[in-house]
Amino acid sequence: MSNTEKPANSGSSREERLAAKLRENLRRRKAQSRAMEDTQTQISDSQG
């Protein structure tokens, strides 16, 4: 047995970390999408 082996819970903590990053990324992209929609709506409202 070598000391370089990772603990058994490292896989789950990695998955948790990745899942948290994905959720954060999704929230950020949704916020950006909403901001772009608002901008497009304001532009079309002011033109017409």
C-alpha cells in the first residue's frame, strides 16, 4: 500500500465541486440571458 492513494471520498467531493460550478455557471448564463432580453426589449420599444 502506497501513501499516494487518494482517500475514497475525493471522488464525491470532486463531483460536488463540479456540480456547484455547473449550477453557478447556469445561474450566471441565465442572468446574462435575461439582461440581453431586457436590452433587446428596450431597444425595440424605443424604436417602434
